[in-house]
Amino acid sequence: MNKTVLEITPERIRNILGSQSRVCLMNGKDVFQAFREEKSILMACNPRIKHVIPGIMKAAQELDATVAFELTRTEGGLDSGYTGQSPAIFVNTILEYAESCGFTKPFIIHGDHIIVRDESAREFEAASKLIEAQIEAGYTSFAIDASFNPLPEHIRITTELARPILEEGLGLEVEIGEALNDKGKPTLTTVEETEAFLDGLIGNGVQPQMLSIENGSKRGNYLEGEMVAIDLERTRQIYETAAKRGLSGLVQHGITGTPLRLVGKLLDYGIRKGNIGTLWQNVAHAGLPLDLMDAMRRWARDNGRDIKYATAAFKAEIDSIPGENARQIMDMAYRESKEFLTAFHAQGSASRVMKFLGQRP
């Protein structure tokens, strides 16, 4: 770990890594602040299956790119979610790969979609305990998502959950736009609700760095013939509103099915973090042994569940696939990563982030 990194890395993370490690796990707050000055998008990857991780790291190392590794509450909660990865397992997996791959570029470990679906004490307590466990494990930034609730409660819940994150000085992403319309679909985030939400948080002493919005994208795979309908002008207006309030930028969901030609344009409209989840699952599934994939499909069919829920049920078999399959997945993840990092204009972002942080008072 070089001197610049050592000086700005939280003590908890330094203790986890050890002074001799060259792994560059960064405070998400520092990285998010650096991306306010960046003309690139931070690629955030949800590796539901671990074999994609070395391919992502290889591409980021070659392109000198900063990246994020993240899991949602449903993917990797206290119960290990549907990927079979608790916060501690996830952090240990990322760090073990970073060490074995010689990955030395800055990255963050992010708690994606820490969801609070209602105002109940049970929901709040579950989210609070998850954040506590993620901090202890070594996560360095967090996305609180209470946007299912009415705005006053949304502000209150986000404020209260953010307290331990602020006390640790770690990165904070907040979300607006999960409320559904009468057709059961998310409504586009408006400038007015963005102003009210952010002003409420800031008035409570909560300053986020990133804002996740609903701008018309779709999460997961697009169906054949389905159109991409991202409202870029609305995205730009919300970015300007957020930037005036000190935020670094916006977060884009639904990257998996978005054409690369459009992905590159998102940068011009204030997107500074792009979440990619389902793509890595697709890549891993393409490289798993055929008999294992057949067993996972049968399980999904017999249980009436999306195949992603088979990940935890078959984690032992997935983790122990033959080396040839693991290398195939790594190679595919490497190629996909290079394409997205290039589309995100992320080449050289690692060096630029370090330069920014080194010059900061």
C-alpha cells in the first residue's frame, strides 16, 4: 500500500488489509468525491458468482480503471441472500482475488440497495443490522434505498440509517424513484422531488455523494424487441439539481441491456456510477458446466423461481467448478469489462483518482 493510499484509507480497512498489502481498497466517499471531477463513469459490478471477479480485475488493471464491487441486500444480506454471500464472505472473496491477481488499482466495496420497504421497526432494524455488519466486514460505501416510503418517512429513515456511515466517514449513495404508479411500474424521478428529498437530508446533516434515480431504464435482461427508453433530458436536469447541492453525480441502473453506444452518452448527462449486475450472472452461466446449469434450471423450474435464486442453493458446486470452466468465465468477464470500461471512458481513471486525492488538502 503506497503512502498516499495509507494516509487516506480508514483505519478499519488498513487493519483488514495489513501494512504490507498492495491491495488498494479505498473509502467510497473519497472515490465518489474524486468522480465529481471525473469525465468517466465508475463501473460497479454485482458479482453474484465469484468466478467473474478476476476477469473484472484483470481488465481494470490493464486499463488503469477504478471499479466498485457491490451486492444488494437481497443478493448478500445477513442471511447471505440468494448468492450465498454474507458481508464477510463477500469482502474476503474480493480481497483474496485482489491479492492472488495482483490487483493494485483503487476500488471500493459497496452495499447496494440496502432496502427499507416500509415504515415498520422490523424493516428498519434489518437494514440497520446489515449496515453494521457491512461496516465491520470492510465495506467502504453504502446505498440506502427507502424510496418505497412517502417522502417524509423516506427522509427520516435515510437520515437515521446514514448516521453510522457518517460517523465512520464512509461513502453514501441515496435513492429516489422506487415508488410504483397505478400500473405497478416505477415513476420517473422528478426535479421537484429531488429538490425536496436532498434538501431534507442536507437539512438533517446528511450529505450524500451519489444519487440513484429512476430515469426509465430496465434492470436485468431486455426481452427481444423491447425498447430502451432512458429519459436523458430528465437525467440532466436532476444531475444539475443534485450538483448544486454538492453531490458528485447520479447512479444508473439497468446497464446490462443498454446498448454500449448509449452507455457512453450517459456520462454527458451526469451519470458517474453505472451498476451492472445481471450481465455478470449471464457471463458466469455461459461458462458453468452444462450438467450444473441443467440442475440449476430444474431447481428454478421446480421451485417456481428465477434462476438467480439457484445461486445460493448450488454455491458449493459453483465454487468448485473445474479450472477450465473458471478460466472460461474469467476470460469472458475480462472481455465484457474492457468493453464497458471503454464505453464508460474509464481508462486512466485510477491514476486520476489517486492524483486528485493526493492533491486534496
